[in-house]
Amino acid sequence: MPADEFDTIRTLFAPLAGEGARGLIDDVGMLGDVIVTTDAIVEGVHFLPDDPIDTIAKKALRVNLSDIAAKGARPIGVLLTLIWPKHRDAAEIATFARGFGEDLRAYDVPLLGGDTTSTPGALTVSITAFGKPLGARAPSRADARAGEHVWVTGVIGDAWLGLRSLTAAPDIIGAIADARTDAHARLVRDAYRLPAPPMAFAEAIAKYASASMDVSDGLVIDAAKLAHASNVAIRIDAEAIPLSGAGHAYLEKRGYAGLADLITGGDDYQALFTAPPEARGVIMQAARESGTNVALIGDVSEGAGVRVIGAGGVEVPIANAGHSHKLGR
């Protein structure tokens, strides 16, 4: 029977964790005052086999920078492990490196080293990223308190729409169709292939966030992780969740079932954080100054779990909260 990734971490690896590991309940570890995080992306799991190779390189970097930003930090270096399939054209490696270099320069982060190897299996790219906190602390998942507000950066659901548009186009493109269908399709596909972590808002997270993490597996399941780590309950206001034009078009066609798709699909790579109510004004000001879309989407209370509440106080049914890898057989 396949093993659940989160159960595996909790039962098998957390007991092995050392100082600075935060009990393996967080997105990052700490080496003194340096943040360390690592994420791998695998062909057929995190990207499609025919995705442009330069976008694969950029996605690998950005999903790791998302963790750094959500901890209120700036990146200071990365390690790259490139596991290249024997059946894939070696000439593509130059294009991969060119795309990777473009993003290293764009985010002002140096490559410190890494490893390359070959495989008879799928293309796999793993990044280990290091960051320096922009404040006195790096907020963890375990720092939320009852009475705080819940915030999220960016928009939610576009990456899921992008993936669906690439793998089931008639279904999704029809659902977001309007005069800007082509533009919507391009935007959501870019959101899937090229996530945009909120690097410009990292300093505000360092200043004002209590708990913080990135949204990668889906807004609902990641809010549940934060709630569990902090021993609190989280209420999300369905009407406040930030959606793009494509997201709103999909919601209009599918209703709350469509909303459930958007908030559980994952691959958003935005920051989910809590903050005291008195910080609301400075958070909104920081959002304006940094050019970051930031939305107040709910609140924290005593209790456990996550509820998504729609119009009239009706709870939105969520059949599957988000993505979880199943390991083995």
C-alpha cells in the first residue's frame, strides 16, 4: 500500500531531525541564521514532458525561492542537482543552463555548486536554496495565534487552470471563455510553467507576519498544515480569495465546485501568512509599495482544521483538500 508523504516525514524522518530542523513541520531548516530549503521537480509530476526546457529550469529555481520569500528572507545562493535522462537530447542542456542563468541573474542569486548525473528514468531537477532573514526571525508554520488575520499573496488557482488547459484544453478553455480567451490561456499556462514567488514582499513578511509558509500543494491543504502546526483553526472567506480574470470566469461557470478546484489545485507558489489585526494598515501599505497583490482572506481562532465559508455563511464542501504524494506501492 502506498505511503503518504506527510505521514512518512512525521513518523520516519522527524525523529531523525537535528537542531534547526523545526521538527520537520516547516518548509525550511535553520543553520544558525541561514535558512535552508530544498525542493525537487520531476517530469510527469511537476512539469509536462514537452514543457520548454528553459521554463523547467526556471520553475525549479522559483519553487525554492518561494519558500525563501515566505520566510521573510532574501536568497543568498543555490545548489543545483540535475538528473538528466539518457533518452533526452543532450543539446537541450545548454538551453536549460541559459534559462537557469537568466533567472539567477533576475533574482540576483549565485549558483554555489551541485551535481549532475544521468538516469534511465524521468528528468529530475533538485535545488537547495539558502536565504538570509530580512528581520529578527524567520516565521514558521507554528507561530499563528487566535485572533490573527489570514493573508495570501498573488492570485490562487491560475497554475491549476494552466495545467488543465495544457492537458484537457476543451474542458478548461471552454470554462474560461470570453473575449480574452487566448490571453487567459497564455496567462494561466505561464502561471503553471513560470510561478512568480512574492520576492518583493519578503521584507514585509519579515516585519509583520506571525506564521508564514508558501502555498504549493493547494491553499486549503497548506492552510491546514499551518493550522495543525500552530494548534489553531482557520476560517477562509471564499469571497475574499484572490482570483484572476480567468479564475473568475471559471468560477462563474462552475460555482463553488469550481472554487474548490482552484483552491486545492496547487502550484500557486505564493505566501500564506497570519498577522495581528493591528498590522492590517501597514501590510496593505507594504503591498502597494512593493507592487504585490495581497488579500486578507480569513482569520485564526481557537480549535482545529480549516473551513471555507461562502455567501450566507454556507461552508464550501471540499472533497480533496490538496495534493499529497503517495510513495511506493
